[in-house]
Amino acid sequence: PAGAFTPPPKVDSAVIKLAPYSEEAFTARWGFARIEAEDFLAFVSRFFSAPRKKICGVLNKKQVEACRQALAQIGESPDSRPAVLKLEKWIELWKKIR
């Protein structure tokens, strides 16, 4: 507690324990295997390298139409920017484009 210190800090603290998901729990929660997580993160980070651009604007010309169709399929505007999509939508987009 704060009273255990001199002078007492104006904040409280806590200890938390983090445990990784089991392989089954990870797949159940996110819909893909943990081994694919690095590929997913690389996919998403590519779009956030230019956060003010529209999502499909980051891709090369051959991939733009597939991106626009995938966004429409997941219920998002082709003119969306990266920060607009929720994590679940990013996962859906990744599954459709890869």
C-alpha cells in the first residue's frame, strides 16, 4: 500500500500475472493458429505504416481490387483507413486477402 513508503506515493499499485493462451484457446479465441500470428501482425503493420492512407492505397495495383472486394464482403467501406477497423475486422480481412 501507499502508506508503506515514505513519502507515500499518490498512486496505488498492483501485481498482475500474465499467462499465454494454450494453442487450443488461442485458436478458439482468434480463429487462427498461433503459428500464423506473425503473418497476421506483418499484414496489419503494413497498413499502419501509412495510417492516413486508405487501406487499399497501401497495396500494389494488382491487389487493390481484391482488397476492395474483401472490405465490401466484411461490411467495411473501400475508403476506410486503418484505424477504423476493429481487430476482428482485421482478422476477417487478412483471411480473405491472404
